[in-house]
Amino acid sequence: MKKMMQGILAILFLSAIIIPSAQAAEERTIKAEIVTTDSIAMRNAPMKTGKTLAIIPKNTKLSATARSGDWYKVSYQKQVGWVPIDYVTKYVAPKASANQTTTAPKGSSATVNPKAPTSFQNCTELRVYYPKGVAQGHPAYASKHDRDKDGWACEKK
């Protein structure tokens, strides 16, 4: 009986050490700029059954601070929660032109939509994916769409 109790205590002791360290290893600290590719629910835990804390709109830039499985830990509207990796992509900042500095029109797109083509026949096609236009250096930018030559294509004035 004494040996059985010692065995149980040893198992409890080891599980108290091993389980927390396994959970800590599961959540890795990272630093990444990401962009939502669809409207997504930010949850209080890295799982589909976690409580929804907020709905994050499509094309929202976020900073990921940790990763757990297929989830990123992010901050949004003064809340911290988890978003699924399948609905975000790495943020790619537009390249600044060496000859020209530009100011983005309010609400214009500096993010890359992974579902969008990189070339468009006209501004009507481009605005389907980027309603406010795109900056010079953006993969969808083409000088033929920048009629006023200000470094922004298809922006609405």
C-alpha cells in the first residue's frame, strides 16, 4: 500500500511539472504583422468553441504576439484574443518610390488581398478588390491607372 501511494504521488508530482511545461511550449511567442483576409471572430481561447470577443473586419492589420497550433494571439480594440491562421496573411507594406513620396488617400488600401489578381484592365476591375485604390509599389498598381500621377491608382477623390 505504501509503495502504491508513493507511485501515485510520484505520478502527480511529475504531471504537475510536465503538463504546465507542455502547455507553455504550445504557445510560442512571435512577432508578426498580419492582415485579415475575411471578417473573422476573435476568440478568448485558441479554439473554435472559444467565446467570441469581437468580429474583426476584412483587411484589418494586426500584430500577432503568439502562436498556438493554428491560431495567432492578437490585440484588437483594447482586447486580446485569438484568430485562426487560415483567415490571415502576412502583411506586406507597399514599397515607397525613390523619386516621390505620397500620402495615402483616407481609407485607401495598403494591404494585399491574396484573392486579387495583380493586374487589372481598368479601375472598375481594380476597385472590386481595392475600393479606395492602391499605392505605387503595391502589386496591383499600374501607372496607366494613375491618371493624376500622384502615386495612387484608381483612388476616389
